[in-house]
Amino acid sequence: MRKRRKLFVCSIAVIGITSVLLLIGVMQSIDERTTRAAEQKKQVTQKEPLVLEVTLQKQYMDGHVEESTHEEKIWAMEDFWSYYHDWQVVEQQEGKVVLKKEIADISPYMKEHGYFGLSDDQLAIFEGLPIHEQVIQSFYQIDTGELESYQRQRLQDGIKIDSKQVYEYVLEAYRGMAPQRSVNS
């Protein structure tokens, strides 16, 4: 009987020690998971922003392109793409993106420096007054024989391009004065 009692006591002791060891293991496992979760949360909150070199190209209806480049810190890409939703991606590389947007207006440069005039009987845009002969862009031939004297004088003096409306009006008004080509049979 004593042997049984000793065996019983030893069994209880082994079960108790095993239970304590299992409990310690479970507590360590829970502690490790908690520590790991806290570290992951800390990494997420301390994550460095992505720094991109962003180049913006604005293409105006007169053909002029303005380009600017800046660095931008990005914490969430969906915020970045939401902000530039109306821009087109021209180029994208690691650390760099080029975006383009078409502007339905004439460029600030054109508003400041642009004049319509004639260059070799072609409607043209000049940088400054036509007398300086700095042609930026040529459009189409004009039959100068059809011009009224005041129209000819205005084109010689230069028509200031200070708005989109003036730009469109002049292009349309003189389009009808292009020489008519006859088709020979």
C-alpha cells in the first residue's frame, strides 16, 4: 500500500509539475504573440513615407508645355492617386513619376507675350510684336488680297493674345481667308 501511495504522490507531483510547465509555456507564448503584435503595430505607425520625385506637365491648347518638378512625401498611395485623379501618367519609375494634364486654355506665357500677325502671308503667333519677327507658331496661308485695310493693319501691328477667346476668335475669323484651291479636271 505504501508503494501505491508513493506512486500516487509521485504521479500527482509529475502531473502538477507538468501542468505548471505547460501553464508557463502558454503564458510565454501569449507574451511572445503580444510582443510581436505590438512590434508590428509600432512598425506600421513608424513607417517612413514614400518620397517621390513628381514632374507635372501642363499642356496648353496653344502647344506650350509648362513643366515643374518637386519631391512629395506620400503616406498612402490611394491619397496620392486621388489627388492627381485628372492627370495622366506619362512615365513611372522607382522613386519618380511624370504626370501630364491638358489645360483648356492658352498658356500664361502666351497671354503675356503672344501676338497674332502675318509672316510670309501666313497667320502666325509672334513672341512680342510682329515687327520683331519672332515667330512661335505658323498656322495657314491667308489670301491677303481679301483682307480689308483695317484687318491688314491689325495683323501688321499685332493682335494681342490675352485670352482663350481672342485666340480662338482670330484663328476662326481668318480661317475663311485661306486661298481656295481649284481642282483641275
